[in-house]
Amino acid sequence: MRNLLGAATPGVVTASGSQGRQAWHSADGVLRRRLAVWLTVVAAFAATLVGVSGSPAQAVVWSEPGYLKTASGRCLQAVSNGVRTAPCNEVNNRASFKWRMEIDGKFPGLVRFLLNDSAVCLDSNNVTAYHTLCEADWIGQYWHGVHNTSRMFLWGNNNSRFLTGWDAGNVSMEPRGTNGESLAKQVWSFDPV
């Protein structure tokens, strides 16, 4: 008889043929079956620890930097712990205006916006918009977007309030606009830098 490493096990006589089958079913055979089951369980568990699976972990892919612009000509800017809109001609290539859009994220059909090369994402409490540290599992940082070529409406996950950029600079979450002026403040484009 050989042990798991292939070495002969001292004091054990190897049975062959029907004697081998009898040995498998003997008290010693019960231990071998238990050992085989245990090794199978350990191997399966070890495979999960090293990440062996049918589908590899999905990496987050971000777009090149761009500007989030309203149809009324204002760009989204990060300020202290919030966001505001400013005339797009004030951008001057400043990092506080540059956003990256998540291309292939954790939640299909939703988008997330990262502030340039920082660790903060556009977030909302469905009343106002702001930025917080990015968290891949935080659904509040993901946005629904209805796309019409390069234009989109962005609304939060918990209700039907839309990201609205006002001419005075504030940004809030509002019900969908009904006329041209209010609608233009809710239509956004993501334009490359």
C-alpha cells in the first residue's frame, strides 16, 4: 500500500482484485473513502480561495476624462464636498471639471462618474448631488441614463429625480422637467477633454 505521497506504507499488505475491493469496504476502506471526500472538499475550497472559477473577476473600465455638460451650456464641477455648475468656458482644463464615466461596471445598464483621477464619485441622496469616496457596491453612486446619441438624462437609483444643473450654479435632484428651459438643465452630455 502507498500513502498519499506514493511511498510504501509500512506494515500494510496491498490487496489486489476482489481482495482490493474488500479492503475498500473494510474499516480501513471507510477511512479511505472519508479521506477522498475530505480531499475533494478541501480542493474545491482551495480553488475558491485562489479565484479559480468559470468567470474571472470583472475589472472596472473608466473612459478617458471628459466634461459633463448641460444642454444650457454649463459644466459640472466638483467643489469641496459638493458639485456645482459653471459656464463651460471657465473650464480651462481644470481637474475639478474632469470626470471619467465607468464603461463596464458592476451594475449593467447603470453608469458611475469618477472625478478625474481621484477616488471620489458623483453621488446623490435624491435631493442634492455631491461627491463621496467611490464604493463599487454602493448603488447610490450609480446612475440610470437615457441616452439619445450624445445626450442623456441622469437619475438616481432610488426614485425618478433627475440630476439638474441650474444657471445659478447649484445642482439638485428634481422631477423631470416639462418645458424647454427646465428640460435643458436636465439633459447632459459627456464630452471628451
